[in-house]
Amino acid sequence: MIELPYVLRHENICRLEGNRLLIGDRRVFPFEKRFEVCANVQEVARSLQAMVTQGGGPLEVALQTMILVTNQMQQGLLGHGFETLTDAAKLLIAARPTNTTMHRALSHLLAAVQPKQADLEELASALKQEVSSMLDGYDQLYHQMGRLGSSLIADRSVILTTCFAEHTFLLSLAYAKESGKEVRVLANETRPYLQGSRLTAVSLEEMDIEVNVITDGMGATFMEAGKVDAYMTAVDLLCMDGTVVNKVGTLANAIAARYASVPYYAFSISPDPSKQGRADVTMEMRPPQEVKRCMGSATTLDSIKALYPAFDSIPAQLVTALVTPKGILKPEEIQRNFS
């Protein structure tokens, strides 16, 4: 039986305890298994901005936060109007503007429960039921895409990845291993938060999949030397024209992969229908001081300036194929399959 590693289990991504939401603090994992405790939506939004959780984490956090808000509405701690929910959603969305999967999930949730807004008890019940249904649906998609992804992995493959590609990538490796394939992963550190070395590598070790940590600039060297069979990443945002938006550093490896004739496969649950291409995407710029520190230690002088674009835009022509719930698609097939 395939089991998810610690950081991807629902209760460790986030969980409700009374009038608080506990968010697994990925900034300190694996050295600490700590939870950020949030008592309201404002504190949750600040935690998302502070990168307490990243990647797919904000999606689940946002959905659970909406339950927290309805609970507080029932207790008279917040206003009873539907606008209280919509205001909460807006605050969460603004916390990570490039994460449009979270935006679309919250929009879907609000649309699903809006007919119940006249009765607070019905609204709260409908919202909790819808959140549960959505999370179950995502779990099914993760395994479905994991099986598809495993078909792209040959026996004795070496896979390069960037950042923490979460459920779909890890499940692809797990299903490949289950079928008898040997696989090894090169995980780049992913500065400045080191998601690759702290989350990806640790999760793979937990799953008994061989992994080597490399620095962010080493991927091209291994690809050019013929020591990488495929490059695989998550997708933070997929445009309708096949443009991929993912953690900064993804573009450099995608360019190197094309040069070295290494296929690049990206995992996406769905494109954002409001984003036709790169020009429609709000690219998040993180505070520059984050680049000047790593795991709490300064990496340069305070007087030195820095820049931190959080995401890369990867042109469709650099993407070999996208693993989606509708199959393994070429970038030019996204529009037709998701319209």
C-alpha cells in the first residue's frame, strides 16, 4: 500500500482544533515538527505570506480556514452575512496572488454554498460538506496523476526535480517503485527556503526512494553529462497556451533540459481559464531580504541589495508534456482539452 510522507498527510498540512487552525510549519521541517497556530483568517493570511506552507499547502489551508470562519460566524465572533466569507476568501487569495489554484478553489466553494446563505446553520453545514468533498476529490486526482506520471518513468531512471512537487510527483515515483522500477532523484536545494533539500529529499528518504541533494546550479551539469533521464516539476499555475509558472529556477533547468535533449514533464491539475498566457499572470516578488538569509543565517552583508522573483514563466515550447487528470498532454493540447 502506498503511503504519503509526513508533510503531505492532511493532519500535518493543517488541522482544526477548536477555534484554531494549526498549519504545519514547513520552514523548520525536518529539524522541527512545529505548527503555526492561527486564531483567525488574518493570522492565516499572514502565515501564508510568511511561507509557513508553500506549494499545494495554501490550497488545503485556505479550505480549512473557511470552515474556521463559519465556525466563528456560528459562535457570534464574526458577522453572519455571506460577505464575511467572501471577505475571508479575498484576504487569503491576496496572500499568494500567483497561486490561482487556491483562488479558483475558493471561488468554487463560495459558488457551491451561496444558495444556503439565508440560513447560517445550513450554510455552515453545506460548506463543511463541500470542503470535505473537494479534498477527497483532490486526493483521487493526485493518485490518478501519479499513475500517469509513473508511466513516464523508465526503469533505472534518474529524475531531476525543482522545489517540492508534492503529491503528484511523489506518487509517480511511488507507483513506479511499486511496479518494480528502480529510480533515483536529484533534488536541488531550492533557495532561499530549501524546499528541495528539506521537503523533497526528506520525503523521498521516508518513502525509501534514492535521492541526492544538489545545489540549484548543478542541474545543467548533470543533464549535459547525460546523467539525467527526465526533468519533472509541479506547476504553480498553468496557462491555457501551455505556459508553465513554477518556482524560480525551473526555467534555467527547462532551458538546459531542452539543450541536453532531456524531456521536461510538469504536473498540473488544471489550467487557469482566465490566464491565456504569460501576460495575464501576476508574478509574485518576495521581500528581497529573504534572499539574504538561509535557515536563519545571514548569507551576505545587510548593506547589500537583493532581488527575489518567486516564480519563473516557462514557455510552452520548453515543456515536453503535461501530466493532467485528462491524460498526458502536449502544451498545445491544453486549450482543446480544458475549454
